Amino acid sequence: MATVIGKTSRSSETMLITSLMAGYSMVYMDKSMISTAIIPIASQFHFSSGQTGLMMSLFFLGYSLMQIPSGWLADRFGSKRVLMASLSIIACFSYLFGIANGLLFFIVVRFCAGVGHGGYPPSCSKAIAENFPKERRTFVQSLILSTSGIGGILAFTLGAQLVDMNWHYAYIAMGTLFLVALLFVWRFVPKGQDGNRKASDQTEKTSFLAMLKNRNVFVLFLAMLLLNVLLYGNMSWLPSYITSTFNLSISQAGMILAINAVFQTIATIFAGQLLSKLFLHKEKRVILIATLMVAALLVGFVLSSNLYISVVLLLLISMISVTAFTAIFTWPHKIMDANIIGSSIGIINTGGTLGGFLAPMVIGFLVQAAGGSFVPAFLFMAVMSLLCGMTVIAVKTKA
């Protein structure tokens, strides 16, 4: 039985979407800004690429551990409570990151920030399921996912400028922005429905067990893991790669990555429209073609020594890979029950965050083992893209 959708006015819907997008923008800004902040931090504290990779990976370990519990909590108690708890935790540990002064301190704070991040994606998807009819959820979800680009724009413009000035101040500003997003969620996100909590324990148990037996959940879990090795590997190491390969400053690299984020935002919104209309029920084909193209483009990107060609290839990689990501992330809204969408997204996105956990660490050690060369790292990401495309073939789209 699908969740009953509450009636909301057009203005209420607009503010709801705006509030969810505000929180997601900050979430993605935080995930992107660490890749520029890590450059002066590594220089100041003399961290190796392996140590900085470990720091970024432990964030995703915390993120991964909270995905499934947060999805279950959102299904049971409603999305708003989990959204507010998530933003509060991230704000607190953003402030603490700004005063960190040693490797262990950095690792613990980023791990705890990751725990906070883990609550946002599944509870955001639950909020969409609670407040929008099924035929609109794919577009609304893709619209909110477009904030990955908005967060990137903020991270590589405002964030990069602040990091260039003083990375401590950058994270004080980051914590404050999370508090602003928290106020938006508190004011404009409806309380939601506690239908699952009021339902009988047997019904809830049956629904959760049915989800655990749904092979699509675990196929998409694996696909998301493989794709996010590419996405988060790219996100974590691109500033270091661009600054070292083309001898650019952090601000110059930030401008390139901000332009990349603009194209990524446009691509996500466009992908949502295509997946809702032109490629409806053709998600498998879209993902397979997109991941094949991305693998080829990654090889060309890392072998290119021309800045302008590399930028064009980077834009294409970002736009096509985010199309595959949008297709995977929005697919559950079409093939799964709204009553367990929070838990389903929690499990699927755990695959994504495990990819985020593995990517910075593995790529950091690949770069270190190759004596500073990024070629093996990007070839590794290309292979992950190919494997993602082959994995989605196993998704069962018909009963």
C-alpha cells in the first residue's frame, strides 16, 4: 500500500523543494570542499597522499554506517526528524573541523560528520515519497539531485576562495550554512506521516523483509558502489590532479571545477526530464551506454596533456556520469513501494557511500605507488564505470 500523499499548495511545494535543495546543496558543498581544503591542510601538517586519502575515506565510512539506520528511522518516524538531526550533526562537526590540529582529530571529526551526512539522502527521498504523487517523484528527485552541481559551484568558488584565505574560516562558514539549511527544513518541511509507526508490527516486519528479499535493492546497491568509486574518486582527487598536472593555483583549479559543476547541474535536471519522459522504463539502456562512454572519456582525460582538451573531456565525463547516477538513484521510485522507500534508498546509497569510502583511499595509494602519476588511478576508475554498466543488466523491471 503506497503512502498517502498529503495535499499541499503550489507555494508550499516550492518551499519544500527549496528547503530540501538547500540542505542537499550544503551536503554536496561539504563533500566537494574537502578536496580543495586538503591541499593546504596536507601542506601545513605534512600529510602524505595515503594519509589524506584515509581522512577522506573515513568520512564515507561514517556515511555508510548510517545510511540503513537513517532510512529505517525515516520510514518509521517520518523524514523531518531525521533531516533536522542530520543537518545539526554536520553543522557541529563542521565547526570542529575548523579547529582540528592533527591527523587523528581530522579523522574522528570527518568520520562523525559522515555519520551526520548519512541521514540526509534516505530521509530526503522519504520526504519526496510523503509529499508528491508517484508520477512526479522522479523529476522532483532529479531536481534535488541537481544540487550536487550547486554544491560544487559553491565549493569551488566561495569555498575555494575561503580555503585560499584560511581553511579554518572556510569550515566556520560551512557550519553556519548548515544551520541556515536546518532553519529552512524546520520551517518548510511538513512533519510527515508516521503511518509505519502506527501500523502493526507484523505489517512493518513483512514490508522490511520483503525489501531485503528484493534483488533489485542489492543489484542497485552494487551498481551505486561501483559508480561512486568513479564519482567520489574524481571529486576527491581532481583539484590535486589539476593543480599538479597543469601547474595551477587552488583558485584557478576551483574556477575550472566550478564551471564543471554548472554543467553537472544542468545535466542532472535534463537527465530527470529525459528519464521521466523520453527514456521512461529505459533506465537500463541509459545507464549501460552512459557508463561505457564515461570509461572511454576517462582514458582520454588522463592521457591528455592539453588543458583545454582536458577541460572539455572533464565536462563530458561529469555530465554523462551524473546522468547514470540520476537514473540509478531515481529508479527505486518507479519499482519500489513508497512505504519502504527510505529503507531501500538507505541500502542502495550505502553502496554509494562505500564507494566513496574506498575511492579516496585506494586512489591515494595508487597515486603514491605510481610515484605521483594519476594514470593507474584513472584507469581504475574507468574499469569501475564499465563494471557498473554491466551490473545494472541484472535489474528485474517486471514482476
